[in-house]
Amino acid sequence: MKDSSGSVELGRDSRASTDTTGVPRPDRRSWLRVTGSVGPLGIAIAVLWLSIIVLLPLAALTVNSFSDGWSGFWDAVTAPAALGALRVTVVVSVIVAVLNVVMGTLIAWVLVRDDFPGKSIVNALIDLPFALPTIVASIVLLSLYGPQSPLDIQLNATQPGLVVALAFVTLPFVVRSVQPVLIEVDIEVEQAAASLGADNWTTFRRIVLPTLTPAIISGGGLAFARAIGEFGSVVLIGGNIPGETQVASQYIQQQIEVDRPVSAAAVSVALLVIAFLTLLVLRLFAERAARKEQDAQ
């Protein structure tokens, strides 16, 4: 449009603008629209990479597990030693997930709401299990809780030892799931509840916990899914006792060592199904929570 002096003024909704050199440049919003989609080529590359890294190995594993037919697969999965390893794995993983839900939420709360010396160091240490080789954790735990324990605590070849090892490698999942949600919680609502006479537990249970529940469940589910496939952190401290401390990953290694690859593949597929169902439930729960939040708004 023209102003009173007759010069041309570009509107705010113009698709192009001019910089100080007089060269037109695309509007930022238009640029975002152009680069917001990767297009068919990008989708094809993503699908190809996903197929090479994930889908093809999983397909090969599944095909190998059924090399002896459905009956061979079923016999391998339902063998007493396999069932014992799966039972120990699932039970210990559930205990670890529940433990991390409680302690991970508490740690996230302390990191968000409290200030203390060394807070940044503690915050950085939370992610250490992601970077540290898990076999190192098993060595450290064995030196602390093994036969030569300086603390005089013997957890070697026991299920509590498995719990400690798996809790170490899965703790970050809960902390990092809860922490960003807790940062966004409106403290003024808690202060209003306190001004109306609510105690700390009532405020947490009625106001904070419903907001944190989706993140807590997500973190706990991820911790469970991670724990059922863990190997390195339990390989030394676990003891590998069949039916007691032998987890599924150790059983799979044992089957490979005795030249039973089909049995190893069958138990691996069983673990894969458990992990997939866990992640599927978490996805459905997250979508349901998101729809509820949208409806509430």
C-alpha cells in the first residue's frame, strides 16, 4: 500500500521482504513452511535407514526363531530353564521399575525444587549410566557387594543384587521423564492450596501427582523395557544361577555357547514381544493423556 508521500510500504502479510541491500528475501514463516517437510526423498531415506538398522535384524531374528516350526519355537520358549529365566527377568524388572518410580520421582523433585552445593554435579551424574559401559557397573557393584565387600554386604548371586544393578542402569529414565514436567508445574497453584489449609501431602496428591502421573508411568515403563534386556550390569554380580538369578539375556548367551541358536532366537523374540507390548501400552497411554489435556483446554 502507498503512504501519504507516495512511497510503497510492504504489508506485514507480504511473502517477501527487502533487506538493507535492497535484495528481496523470503519471509521467515514462508521459509519454515518450505523446510517443515522433508518430502518423499527424505521419507524414503528415513524408512530405508530404519529398515536396515531395526526392521531387517528383527525380521531375521524372528525367522530364525521359527526355523523348527511353531512347535520348535514353543518348546524353546516353554522349556523349564527358559521359563525360569523369563520369570526372574520379568519379576526383577517390575521391582526395579517400581523402585525407580518412587526414587526417581523423589530425585527429580529434589533437583527441581531444592538448591544445594553440588547440584549441577548430581544433575550430571544422573546421565552417567547412559554413557558408562554397563559391564563397568557390574564390576563396581561386585567389588562393593561381592565376597570381598568393604561394606560387609553380600549381594553377589542374589536377586537383590540384580535389583541394585538394574536400578543403576534404569534410574535416568524416570528422572529425565519427570524432571521437565515438574519444571512446568505452576507453583502458584500449590501455594493457593497451602493458603486454603492443605498440607504438603494433600497438595502433592491432589495437585502435583495428577500432572506428573503420565511422565511417571512413561519413565517407569521405559525403565522396565530397558531392564528386561539388560546384560552387562548383571553378568558378574548376578551369578547366573538357573531359576534364581539367571536373567533372560544370560540364558540367551548360554544357548548360543552350547550351539542352540534357535532356542536363543526364540527367547529373544519373547523378550522382544514383552518390550514391544510395554512400549505400545505407553504410546496408547500417552495419546490418551494428550487427548484429555486437549479436551480440558
